[in-house]
Amino acid sequence: MKPKTILTFLGLAAVLVGWGISWANQSAKINSNSVKIDMLSSQVETVSSQATEADKAIVRMETKIEYILKGIDEIKAEVKGRK
């Protein structure tokens, strides 16, 4: 083989190896980002469900407060009625 042909094949091999390394790095980054996205997604779901539970608790407390205020108004009306 001629030296030019050998150098051409070596150059082509170097380009292919470089492309392969670059492709492998990109695949690794994609997989890493995929894992991070999955983790963030589960954290968002957890926070969302906690917010929903907090909203439900607030509604329950508001309802209890309304019943208490209604009871106080009834007691006031009863006291006024006795006078």
C-alpha cells in the first residue's frame, strides 16, 4: 500500500473514532438529563399533591370557622332574645 492510502485510512479511522466518542458523550448526557427530568417530575407530583392536601385542609378549617361563627351569632341572638 502507498503511504498516502495508509494516511487516508488512518485519518478516516480517527474521524470515525472521534464521531463515536462524541456520539457516546451525547447519549450519556441525554440519559443523564432523562434521569434528572424523571426525578424533577416526581418531585413536582409530590409538591402538587401536598398543595392539594393543604388546600383541602384550608377548606375544612374555613368550614369549621364558619360553623363556629354561626354558633356565636345564634348564641348572641338567643342572649338578645332573653333581655
